[in-house]
Amino acid sequence: MQANIDTTAPLAGEGGGKPKPVKMAAKLAYRNLFHDRLSLTVTLVGIVFSVVLVAVQCGLYIGAERMIAVMLDQSDGDLWIVPYGTKSFDDPTFLMGHEKYAVLSTPGVEDAEELVVNFSAWRKPGGGTTTVLLVGSDHVEGSLKPWNIVEGSLNDLRAPSTVAVDDTYFVDLGVTKIGDTAEVNNMRVKVAAVTHGIRSFTTLPYVFTSLARARTLLGTSANQASYTLVRLAPGADPKEVRDALEARLKDREVLEQAEFRKRSVDYWLFQTGAGAALIAGAALGLIVGVVIVAQTLYASTKDHLNEFATLRALGAAASYVYKVILIQALLSAVIGYAIGMVISLLVIWASKDTSMSIVMTPGLAVLLFALTIGMCAIAAVSAIFKVTRIDPAGVFSR
Amino acid sequence: MSVMVEAAKPPSKVMLEAKGIVKVFGTGAGEVKVLKGIDLQLRSGELTLLMGPSGSGKTTLLSILGCILTPTEGDLEVAGNSTEGLDAEGLADVRRKNVGFVFQGYNLFPTMTATENVMLALDVRSALVVDAPAHAVGALDAVGLAHRATAFPSKLSGGEKQRVAIARALAGSPSVILADEPTAALDAENGRAVMALLSEVAKDPNRAVLAVTHDHRTIPYADRIIRIEDGYIVGEERPGETPDQGSKTHAGKRRRSGTNKTKALGGRYRIRRHD
């Protein structure tokens, strides 16, 4: 009879269950990560900093794009007749006049709407002047009229010399409530409605009024407008109508809604460099994140080099060791992303009543997650490179 | 007075075979020939000690036998698998499937419990098991450490750490166990316990155990001792064997003695009887 130590019990297949692989890589990665709390904290600070910076920069970019296009997105039209060379909605001059009638007599056009938009001097009731963008439109049949009204109503704007302003700009305009008065181009106006959240990218407050009152305040003729918005008849071919309008309206431009929107956004974000600054800020956030995570992950890998060498000596494939490092990076990414998103949402919430629009969309949240994962995966490369040079023979006689 | 009757021992098999192993480090004027033609067989059911002075090539030979280093010349077969021409990943595959290591410094994963250290080895070896934690605790039970299954290495004594390392080496039942100075970091009592355990491990008819050591306290546990000096094997002996007695008989007697010591030291090793 031979005595033998039983090293195989319970054996695979014993107990009636189905034998399955043992999965320990994730646990090892998790333990390595949480073993050194200080190192983990530094890693997470780097990721959180990066996530918040990129979220805010991208949120500002989206917010800026929305602010630039807010009037276009709010209006309902297919084609815009604009003064030749117009760069954006917020860069208005006046059309030559009588465009509305030319438009209405063009085949394929169902309706036309005039908008009078221009810079004006707003004299505050307490003294001082600021520049505003006066927006005159048909509040009854037109598509562009004040929205998000929190005090007063559109009906109140039918009264003489009334305007609507946004509460975001109360301080800039020197008013605080309905009934306050000011002067526009030396003519008295009264605040009859207050909107909320209609912010301007140029930081010049929008002041809404009726079409006729805008013409009076700006001193233009009854046939003149800044833009003529064209709605096509059902079934009309936009290209044919556009060609016909271009033929009839010389020295003006006929733009599709999307085209005018893109022109406005491109002008403010790229020609002025504002967007490039936001994108550069986001890129900087990513780079800083990669550097911090790479540095801490590399240091963590160095700390655990003997363990990785032991894994290799035990027969672990190189891919197994890489998997442990990558899981560490991905765990850091997920935790850092979660904390970063919470802070980003707090920043966005804190900025909701300011003139700065920071927007978080589901798409941006997904993009940020992908960027964070990618950033941490890239950061893991340096650690993986270090591990590839491990000599498993080093585990002997230490 | 009871009489111990030894059953017929199954014939041993060659679990590892090295032929003409030469290892040269460096090139040109800096060339150092560490191993100068080693022929070696490890047979199942045997605990072999590899002894020699510092710089004799013990650890280099162990690294080559464990498929961690490649020899400059010579052939190596582990459990019937030739290692000729294998790259680093191919050698890792041979190690994974056939070799278990016990290190001088234990090399346990400090962030994992004793059970998890064994489970990690099961994972590395791609072992398929029904209940991994139970399997790992079973392996710890086999080395008398089931009661320390949830302890982290920092809470274990040196002897306990080395026993966890042995349980880890046994996970997945490799054909060859290679131990590098397994008692060097231990006191006399723990050193004896670990050697007794390795001696028990070596009794498996499908496993060979080689321990590199310079600790003469380990000699009583050996079935076979190979002496290496200056890159050559200079001697081989089977302790207790006399010219008129078969080595198996003597090895068996000595090993029984080892078993008794093991029981005396721990008394918790789970023993399986093979008839």
C-alpha cells in the first residue's frame, strides 16, 4: 500500500457540476489597483480631471453651437433670403426691400415671413447703455417668436412699445421684472414678457418685439427686413424654387435652413477661433489624462513587476499579463469616468443660470466614456511595454 | 507491534529528460559557460535534490529544466514534450501544462488570499474545475492549511507561505515540481515540514520533484541527490542505499520515515491510499 498526498481533490468533474475555467485575471487587477490606495487616488484624480475638462470643453462646444443656431433652430422655414455675404444670423444687415412679395409670387412657395434683426442701443433705466440684438418678428402668424416665456405672454407683446427679454441678461439690461422700462435707440420700451434660457453666443442679449415695432425702433421702411424666411408648398422641389428665387433676387443669397445654420456655426466657431480654443482645451484634457494615467499605471506595474514575473514563470501567456494590466486600466477608466461625470453634471447644473451654456447630451456621455476607455488603454501601453521585458528567470533565488 | 507492509510500487516513468545541456551567457571575451554538458533524468515518484556550491550552475539548470531559460546546446523533454525550437510563448505553454514552481521567496501574490493564490495558478494553467474555491481549499487542505484559506500572505508565517506555494505548485497537477531553495528562508522546524511535504508530493507515481538546495538538513528527505560543480554533474547518490539493497526499498523506508515526521509536524495532510 502506498501513501500519497491527495493534491487533486476535489477533482474536475466531481460533485456533478460542469467543469469550467477559473477566471482570476480581473480579481488580480482589481486587487492590484486597490492595494495601493494612494496610487489609485492619483490615477483617479488624473482621469477625473481629464473627464471633467473634456466634458466641460465639449459641453461648451455643443452649447455654443446651439446658442449660435438657436434662432434658426426655433424658426420654421425651408429657405432663407439673406443679404449677400451674411456670415451668421447674429451678423445682420438689411435686405434691399420688397423681397417678401417677390418670394410669394414665385411658384412653389407657400408662405414667406420677414424678420427684422439688428443691433440696437439699450439704455438702462438706472443709467448706462449696452448693445442688444433686436429681433422683430410676426408674433401671430410667424414661426420665430419668444419661447420659454416665464412671465407675461405673447399677447402682452401686442401692447404698444413692449419687448420681451431673457432673465439671464437682467443684470446686463438693468431690469428685474415685467413693467420695467428702458430705451431702445432713444425710444421708450416696456418689458412685457420674460423668457428663460435664450442665451446668445455673442453675449449680446436678444430683445424680442413685434415686426412693426422693430422697424420703428430701427428706423427702417415697412418693406425692409433683415431676412425673409420661405416655406415651400407641399411637393415643391427646393432646388427649383431656390434657382427661381436666385434668378429673381439679385444681390441676395438664398440659403437652405441647414446651410445657413452651418454657415453661422462655422463662422463663430472656426473663423473666429472660439471653437478651436474649445477643441484644443478638450484635446489638452485628454493628453493630460493620458500622461497622468500612463505614469501611475507604469509605476503600479513596476511595483508589481515581481508578481508579473511570477505569473510568467508559472506559465502565464504574455497576453494574460497584458490582460491584467488592461483590466486595471479599464477599471480605473470606469471609476474615473463615473466620478468625472458626476462632477461634470454638477458643473453643468451650476452654470445653468449663467450666460455660459454647457450641454451634456447622451451622445457626448457615450463619447466621453469611449474617450476615457481609449485614454486608459493608450496609457496602459507603457506599462505593457515594461512587462514585455520581464525576465521570468528573475524570480529565482531572490 | 504493527508491521508496515509496502505494496508493490508502480514502475517509475521519466517525467523530464535533459541531454547535453550547455548554457553560455555573454559573447566574445565576456562569454561565461555556466553549464558544460548536463545529462539528467527526473523520474516519477522521486524527490531529487540538486546540490552544489554557489556559482555551480544550480539555478541556471533549474531555469532551463523549468523552460524559463533556453539552453545554448542540448535537448530537453518535459513530460514527453520536446522543447526544441520553441519560442518564449511555446516554452510558457510547456511550463503551464507540466511544471509547478516553488520559490525561495515564496512569490505569493500579496493582494490575494491563500485560496486565491491557488485559484490564480488554476487560471494560469487553464484548469477546468467544477468549484474553483472548493478545489483550491482542497489543495490547501492537502498541505495542512485549510484553516488559513482566507488569510493573506502577510498574515502567514514563512512555513505557511511555503506550504501555500506548494499547494499553488500542485494546482492543476503538473508532472514536474521544481523547487528553488525551498527551505532557505525557513527555520529548522518549518524547513523540515516543507521538505516532508515535498517528499509526500513526490510520492505521486505521475510526478517528479526536483529541489535545488544547499541546505544539508534536506538530505534525509531525498530519494536521490545530484551534485553539481562548475557546470558539471560530479556525483549522484541515493541516500540509505547500500550495494546489496534495492534503492526502491530503502527509499520507501526512508520516505515512510518522512511521512511520520510530516504527520508529527502537522497531522492534517490528507492522505490518499493507492492499493
